Amino acid sequence: MNRHLRSLLSGAGLRALVYVTAVLIGLFLTPYLVKTLGDRQYAVFVFAGLFTSWCGLVDFGMTTASARFVTLAYTQSDPRRLNETASSAAFLFAAMGLAVLAIAAAAALVCRRFVSAGEAPVYTGVLLFSGAAFAVSKLADALAGVINGVMRQELTGLAALVCRLALGAATFLIVWRGGRVTAITAGWLAVSLMNLLILAFFMRRAHPALSLSPRLIRKERIRELLGYSVYTFVQQLGTLLTRRSDLLVIGVFLTLADVTHYNLAVVTFASYFVTLSEELTVWLTNWFTHLHGKNETKLFKESRLFAYKGMTYLTVFMALMLIFWARDFLIFWVGEAYLDAFGALVVIAAGLALYRGSADVNIRFLQGTARHQRLAPMAVGQGIAGILLASLAAKSGLGLTGVAAGTIIPALAVNGVWIPLYVCRLTGERPSFYFLRLARQIAAAAAAFLPSWLLLCTTLVPTLPRLVLGLLVSVLLWLGTVWLFGLTRLERKKIRSFFRAGRVCGG
């Protein structure tokens, strides 16, 4: 049991490192790309990312479904079901890849009718390369689902780290050598192919007995996967509406320059925030599935409650760092002209602090126990409400801050109120006890931030080196404060015992 948990936690740590690396690469590359490409070309680059995000709907929630059912077969020591599930999932992912290629080709043909002759090759190339890269990534997702399913997430984390570094290096070299957006998306395709090869090698290492074959595709396994994934797909649709609609609303009601400003000052930081939170909890789906399959009720509850505390502490810290640190960093990073979007960042960060940590744990709990069906309609409702409120705010002259508020209010209502009430009903916990515990954890997390806040306040004349050093020292201060005052003596003892046992096993 501890071996599996250590493997999952190692994977979570590696995936967190991937996104810290992504943050550092993004902070370095983004101003360089904006300066080199210009606002208009950079906006095309942003919309290329939006295109791949929308193509993500073709996933139909299969990434989560395949990992869950592979974990279930692995937990129950059923190699026949494991091979059938993996082969059936690989078939579905391959079909999705072909569908993405068709969508990209059709979009490229349609796009040529609506843009100038000079820009047509750019848009066509971007769509085709982005679509091809995404199609390859679907095949990689099939392999990653198997690796994660047998609870070897440290391997997928390592692959993600290598490819993230390769992607950053490729993007810089392409732009440095005079390449434009089309060449950058061609680089995406090359890195996606490399990721596929790495995962193919790791899959054999994770489970040598695994067999992927068309002969093992079963209709009942496909129905089982789709029966689970359809709800995740609808949930992903709502999530995508929530996360990407703000840029579309700004593009429709405001200007392309506002899109760039909002993307740099808000979406960049908020997406790293949310993605890091998700990557740190994605392993919980496999862990909860494993415990649920073995009927480990006591350990299941302990894991969930500790995950609430840890993720709430972390997300509150990240949100407060954005509020008190990001403004000065934005000035050095891209210039004071982009501070018009800082108010929107504060609104988003404050909302995320209230619900994000516990919400991710709740979602993993529902996915791990196959109780995620009710997430789907609420996620879509949240996305639609966010679009309506953001559009109303933009038309009312509330600007970027109003768009941010229109986006975060429905997210807070669904993730901070409705989902916890549903989870409480499933677990038999009183809602008043749940929300009181969450309030105490948020308050403790805010108190743990005080040493970091005092440090940030001492930087009266901020410089870029001081800001970077302040960030690093703030993280260390926060970790020390949480360890000493945020955890109980028993929790500290269990953590020390867990990692001490890991070192002994490693030795």
C-alpha cells in the first residue's frame, strides 16, 4: 500500500515540478514572444492555444476513465480485464486523434475564406500543426492512462518534465532563428512525437505483461469507458467554457490589445495556479479508486481529510502571493502598461483562495468512486452563467475586472457551495462541520502567510532580483510555518515515518 502511495506522490511531485518549470519558462519566453511577434501575431499564438483547448473536448473524458478502470483492474489483480481495458481505450484515443485531424483540416479550409491572402498560410499552418500535435497527444494519453492506472505516475511525471523542457527550448530557438507562429506550432508537433515515444518505453517498464492489441478490443469495455467518460466530458465542456470564455468575451466586446493584456496579467498566472493545483491532486483519483476497490474505508477518510488541509493551505498561499507579489513582478516582466488587468487578477485570486483546494479534492473523490455524474450539468451551468455575467459586465463598462468577477462568481457558487453539499450527503458529514473546518483551514493558511507578507512588505524599492529572492524565501517561510503550526504532532509524526520508510526501501 505504501509503495503505491509513494509512487503516486513521487508522480505528483514531478508533475508539480513540471509546472514550476513551465512557469519559469513562460515568465522568460512570454515577454520575448510578445516583443518579437508583436501584439497581433501573439494574439494568433494565444488563439492557437485556444483551438487545441477546444479540441480537448474530443477527449470525451477518456483520460480519466481509462486511468480509473485500469487502476480498478490492477487493484483487483485481473490481467485479462486490464489488457482489454487498455486496448479498448487505445482504440478510442486513436479514433479521437483522427477526428482532431479532420477538425483541423476543415477549420483550415474555412479559415482561408475569411482572412486576407497574406495571412491565410499562417492560419492554415497554425491550425494544421496544432491539430496534428493534439492528435499525437491523444495517442500519448492512451499510454499515460495505462501508466497512471498501474500507479506509476512518477514515470508520466518524468516524461512530462523532459517534454516541457524540450518544448521551451524549441520555442525559444525557433523564435530566435526568426521563426514565426507556424514554426512554433510545428515545434509542438515534434515535441508531441517525442513524448509519445518516451511514454511507449515507460509503459513497458511500468507493466511488462501489458499487451495492447486490436484483438483485445471489447465492446463491453468500450461501453464501460464511455459510460463513465460521458459525464466527465460534459464536465470538461463546462470547465472549458469557464476558463476560456473570458478571453473570447474580451475579444468580442473589447479589443485584441485587451485580450493580450488580460492573457498576460490574468490567464497566465491563473492557469498556472489552477493547473498546479490539478496536477498535485490528479493522483488522488487513482488512490481513491484503489482504496474504494479494496474497501479501505478508514484510510480513505483519513486521506481525504488530510488532502483537504494540505491543498487548502497551498492554494491560499498561492492566491495571497499573487495578490501581494504579482503586481510588482508584472511591472518588471512586461511593463506598467499591463497593470490595467491587475485588478482582474486580484478578483480571480481571491475567489480561488476560497474554494480551489477543497474543490479539487472533492472532484477527485467523486471521480474515484464513480459518483461524478452530477458534476456534469453543474459545470455546464457554471460555464454558461460565467459567459453571461462576463458579457454583461463587459457591456456595462466594468472592463477587465468586471469580466473576471463574472467568471469567478459562478465558479465559487458551484465549487465552493454546491459540490461540498453533494459530497457531504454522500459521506454523511454535516455541512456545517465541513464549512467550519474549511473556514478554520483558510484562516490558518492566511495566518501562515503572515511571515511571507512581512518579508514582502520590507521590499520598499522592489527590483527583479529582490522579487525572485522574495518569492523563494516566502515559500520557505510558509513551509516552515505550516510544518510547525499548521500540522498536528500526529500528522508530523506520520509524515516523518512515511518518508523514513521510503528512504529505507530505497536503500
